[in-house]
Amino acid sequence: MNELKGKRIVITGGAGFIGSNLARALSAHNNQVIVIDDLSSGKYHNIKDLIETKTIAFIQGSVTDYALLRKVLSDDIDAVFHLAAIASVPQSIHNPLTTNKVNVTGTLNVLQASKENAIKKMIFSSSCAVYGNPSGGNLPLKESAPVHPVSPYATSKLVGEQYCSLYNTLYNLQTTCLRYFNVYGPHQNPSSEYAAVIPKFMHNMLQDRPLVIYGTGEQTRDFIFVSDVVDANILAANHNVTGIFNIGSGEQVSIANLAHLIMKAGNAQAKLAYTDKQHGDIQSSQADISRAQEKLHFQPRINLSKGLAETMTWLQQPQVATK
């Protein structure tokens, strides 16, 4: 059953894009949810209504603060969802030291605090970026595929996975690593310098600006709607399986084709502007999700057309533009 009820839950990075969607879903089912977020990339407004109605508890703080984590996780917590991270490839290239501090040391802090407090389960948000460019273009990618991270962000996620495995083996802390492919949906920041491609394309189109494509546009991605990622997290908490799982749609689409799908979703036209490929960008990506389907009973429910339409509807809300 894809529900978690009556549990005490901690979500690191719970004011962020995926974290806030997860907090909303978990708090709707009689779970006591505590969000830790330093608001460096997460946004207070993402969970403002949940805080004001006392649906969740919010602590402004960082996963780099080990003392804070020890204290928060000491209060009979059933599971920790660790999403706090610097999640931008370009930002990680510009600031590798900060990325390592937050993504590697921060993850180690969460694991150690969980171990010290005898937490039952830790779910780690990893990334398909760990695969790098698949050798020979072998797609879809299985979890057993070689890993060749090409950015500090990707490297930090791989190290996080390895620490999770170690804590599972050495300290009997159940850890599940979810390798997200390209997540999109409501509450994803469209205006950040490091914004992901879907909200950036949509934002530019609504502002009558060109959609900027890095490289040829032939590069492919596997896009998965945020509610499906939330489902995957809850399923991971509900199952006793550990290890690594791909979380994607299992399908791929080119960036050039994505631009046209977004125009269709918004019933608008936009110019396309091509520029140089970004450093750390991979060419092709597609998930083999058979392991998650078998072990977690995971099944994506929102196809790309529907997901883009829902994201566009959210982005066009008047209050979004002012946040």
C-alpha cells in the first residue's frame, strides 16, 4: 500500500521542490512531519500554509550542523527522508567545496545522527547524474551500469550512495537510495540562474523570451513528475528493501522536442535559441525502472503531456510570479 500513516518523519530539504511536495503528501496522512531546511535554495512559501496551520513543524537549519541533527533525530523518529543538497550541476562546478560540504559531509551527518539515534530507515535522494555519459550509449540504464560522474554534484551523490551502503552494512541502518532522473512539477523554481530546463522553458515562454537550448537539442532526458517521485519515497519507506533504485518514467525525449511539447502545453509559440553545450552536461539519459517496479512496486502514473499541463497551470497562477 502506497501510504505512510501515524509515523514521526524528518525531511531534510523539506522546503525545496521535491521536499515540499513530499511534506505535503506525508502530512495529509496523520504523520508528524518535521522539516529541516536552511532556505538557501528551498523556499519558505512552499510550506508556509503547512507551518501556519501547524500541520508540520519547521526548523531552519543546515545538514552541516551535526549537533542540530542529533537533537532533532533523538525524538523517536521512524524515518528520515534526506533531500537537502546543492542540486545544480552548474552551481557545483562553480562551487565544488561548498557542494562537497553540503552534499557529502551533510549526508554523512544525517547518517551518523540516524545511527546514533537508532533510526529505522533513511531514504537518500540520489541522482541519475552518477551515470555520466553511458558507454556506447547503452540505454535504458540499469542500476548495475558503470558510473562515470562528470560534475562535482554527480560525484557527491555517488559518495552519498556509498556512505549509505556502508552504514547499512556496518551499522545495520536501513538505507534506500533513489536515483532520480529529471524531476519536474509544481514548486520547482523557474527563475533561478540554475533552474531546471522545464520550468525555465515555461518561464521564458510566458515572458515572451526565447527558449535557450544548450548544444544541438538532440540530447535526451527521462522526465518524471514530482508526484511520482513522492510515491517512490513513500514506497521506499514502506518496504524493507535496501540498495539503489532508478526512479524515472522509463522513457526519453529530446530537449528540442521537449520545447515543442511545452509550447503545446501552454498553447503558445516561442523562438528557440541555440548556444554552447554546458560543462558537465550529459548527452543521453533513460531509466530502466524494472528493479523499482519489482522491489518497491513503483509505477509512474503521470505521463509527460499531463505533467507538463499541470506544471503550466501551476506556473500561471498569479501568486507564483511574485514569489
